[in-house]
Amino acid sequence: MVEKLQKTLRDSPVARWTALGVVAFTMLCGYFLTEAMSPLKPLLEKELLWTSSEYGIFNSGYGWFNVFLFMLILGGIVLDKMGVRFTGLTSSFLMVAGVAVKYYAITTVFPADSLILGMKTQVILAGLGYAIFGVGIEITGITVSKVIVKWFKGRELALAMGMEMATARLGSALALLFGIPLATNFSISMPILCGLILLCIGFISFTVYCVMDKKLEKSLPADTAKEDPFRPSDIMIIIRNKGFWLIAILCLLFYSAVFPFFKYATDLVIHKYGVDPSFAGSIPSLLPLGTILLTPLFGNLYDRKGRGASIMILGAIMLVIVHALFATPAFDHWIVAVIVTIILGVAFSLVPSAMWPSVPKIIPEKQLGTAYALIFWLQNIGIMGVPFLIGWVLDKYCKTTIGTEVHYDYTYPMMIFAGFGVLAVYFAFLLKAEDKKKGYGLESPNVKVKK
């Protein structure tokens, strides 16, 4: 009897951490491509004659299908209905297909008068590829989140999610660090080609996980191997949950102040702090590099000690301070940029390390795929809209031209990011109050199983 209760594949630490490593590597490959063009804004303006607004339109492409066609929500329903293997393989393939379109757009020379909907064909096609990729990476993200819950619930859940996020952030850091050297020493399309190759490897990596997932299900008792079926009524149950909406809006606000910042961070340190363009990407790369160690650390703290809601409040407050410092014109030395970026890395570790493991405390496991999809859908509204907004503000209010030199004042964009941070603090306090009222256990430790 003891043997039957004990011996499932996820009871093996080696098996569950190996499963985590395999899916986390797929996310690393995806996140490399997500930021592959983030340090290239000055080169895109110089070599491809893009404006800041066009750069913003391209980056907004990430959310076109996810937001307007509700592909993320559909992906969450498919995940709950079809399972992690089918959904993960399909979404991983979409990542590869999207990057292939993006690579074609960047490497093709279009006539100057070639327009789609009044905009440059190259910009629209690159945005289209990014939109397909965006569907793939976001659905892969919710799939991986459900994979981690499947293997780690009642164990080291926050630590596991922290380790996955840390591995993914390594992909972002590599893109920010090596994007400009790859583009200047080879071609502006080289970072995208490297991302395409990585994604092909990441797709293979997820097929390896599928083998492990089949073995896991075979090791489970017959009555638990199959997940509870998804029902359309589950969506209504989720959206009637106030705690769900508080954590979803917090996610929207927090990530609106972080991921779009990545897209402009290299350009910021060039124009405000006077950093040489060949070196500029290394400063923003400190942000995800710092999270590689800190996110698992804070996740482990949440697993063992709890205080998830308090951790989110602290991270949101730090976010406000960081963007306020970036917005202050007097702080214009590059050392300030380094220090503030490191602080932002701490905030970027605190909030996700507590936010994502808190969702299973609010939402039942059979509805997790749809719940994560709804949260990611809201997050994508910010990821799509904010880069477009920042690009428009830069061109409209922050651009000065002296001869052939273009300069951007980033005070207004940083004030916008700080505003998102202020709202994030407010909703983090509301979430803590709701947790106290409903008893979700956000302040309680995650670890339940003693090994």
C-alpha cells in the first residue's frame, strides 16, 4: 500500500527537476528571440530607416493575434481540454514559424513605395512574424506553467517556477548582451537567425518532455492520470473570482512597466547616459541576469516562509522608485543606470516569484490553463499597447534633430512606466486585503510534502 502511494514519477526529485530543466530550456530559446531586436533600435533607424513609431508598431505585433483574435484564451481552453503535450508541441512549432516570417521580412529588400495599410511592408511583415511567434511563446508559457504545477504542486512550486523564470530570463540577457555585437559584426538579421536556430532546438527539447509526461501519467493511479475535463462554465467561474482579477490586473500593470521597457532600454542608455552603442546592450542585460539568481531565491523563500502578497507589494514599490530615478534628468551618469537597473532586476525577481505560484492558490488545477491564459491575455494588452505608445511619445514629444543626429529625451516615457508602477502598488495592496478576507493562503508557505 505504501509503495502504491509513494512511487509516482514526480515523487522522484531527479525526474521532476529534469522535467523542469527540459521545458525551461524551451522557454530560454523563446525568450532569446523575444528580445533579439530590443538592442537594435538605433541600427534599425540607421540601416532600415525605421522611425520610433514604426519600431513601436513592430513590437506591438507581439500581441496582435493574442489580444484581438483571443488566441491566448483559445490556447488556454485547448490546453485544459487537450493537455500539455499537444498544446506545447503546437505552440513550440508556432514560435519557429513566426520567427521564420520575421527573418524573411528583415532580410528582404522591399521597394521604398511598398506599403501595407499605409505602413512599410517590411515593418508589417516583421510584425506579422512577431505576432505568430507571440501566440507560440505565450501559449508555451502557460503550458509550461501548468507543467510545473503538475510536477511540483505541494512541493517546491515557487522555487520551480522561479528556476524556470530564471532560465527564461537568461535567454533575454543573452539577446540583450550579444544582439548588437552579432548585428554589427555580421548583419542586422543575425540575432534573429540565431534565435531561429535556438527555437528549432527548443522544439526538439519539448518533444523530450512529452516522453517524460507520458511516463508520468503511466505512473499515476488510473483515477488520477486523466485530468478533469474542461467545461465552458469554468470560464464563468474564473471571471467571477475577485482574487483572480486582482492578480491579473497586477500582472498587466507590472509587466507593462517591465517588458516594454526592455524594448527601449538600450536606446535609453545611449541617449540619456551617453553610453557607446557597442556597449549599451550590456547594461539592460544586467536586469535579467540578476533575476537568474534572485527569482529562485525569492521563490524558495515563498515556498518555505510564505508572505507572497507582501513580496508582490515590495516589488511593485521598487518598480516605482526605479522608473522615477530613470525619469529624473539630473541622474544622467552611466553608473546610475547600472545601479538602477540592478534594483529593477530585484523588483523583477520579487513580483513574478510570488505572483505565478499564487495563481494555483486562487484557481483550481483543472481551470489553471484557462486562468493563466486569461492573465496572459491581459498582460499582452500591455505588451502590445505600451511599446506603440512609447514609440509615438518619443516621435511626438521627445525627438530633436541636430544636423543628421537624432536625440531622444526619455523623461516622459519613464514617467509613463512609473505610473504603471504606482497602479501596481495599489492593486498589490488590494490583493493582500482580499487574501486576508478570503483565506487563499498567499501569505502561507507552499511546501506541504515532507520528504
